[in-house]
Amino acid sequence: MSGTTYTVGDVIAERTIHLTRESLVRYAGASGDFNPIHYRDDIAESVGLPGVLAHGMLTMGLASSVVVAALEPGVRILDYGVRFTKPVIVDPVDGADVHVRATVAATDESSARIDLKVTFAEATVLVKAQLRVAL
């Protein structure tokens, strides 16, 4: 049980995460997702993509981690969901900055819904990105 009171509209966490091509390689090794669109420009471009993409679940995992870091110890995530709308293109030199803002969207006696606004290059990359946490 959390001692924190959640109020609808409160921003509970906000952070910008910098991704590099090395981040993608490390995630590929951890997840087993070695699709070359995540590390080879030529392959990404050959299938019509604007460049190498960050893994969708890496993006969601990082966004969720911003919320987890802001929660009190012992608060449990009950569920989460997301829809991917736009890719995060990771430049070979400059990488990519993904911005995450977590806002309390709803509460009841036992849980709170946290909505995530996740953007890259000022475009929303995840919609309906939500976590429900036990109170």
C-alpha cells in the first residue's frame, strides 16, 4: 500500500532519454530481436523506412521505467498498454532523444491510471500508453 496520494492531473515524472545505436544493439542482445531494421541503415531504407528504428518495446520499456523510478518502493504495476504510432529514428551520430511525461489520469480506492506522453522530434510516438498501479 502506497503512502502517496495521487491527484488527477498531477505530473509524477518527466524525463528525456537519449538513445544511441549502442542502446539498440544492447537491447537486441537482451531481447533476442535482431531484426536488421534496428541496426542497419541499408536494410531499413530498402523496406521504405527513413532510417534505423528503435525497438517498439524498448521505447515502451524506457517510458515505463520513468514511472517506476518515480513510484514509492513496493507500489505494484497492475497492467500497462500501448499503441505504437510513429517510429523513433536513431541517427548513427546524434542518436535520438525520447521525452516521457507521466500524468495521473484517473484514480479509485485501489489504483491509479498513469498516462504517458512519449514524444520524439516533437511527434507523439506512443498513444494510449498507460500504466495502472496499485495503491
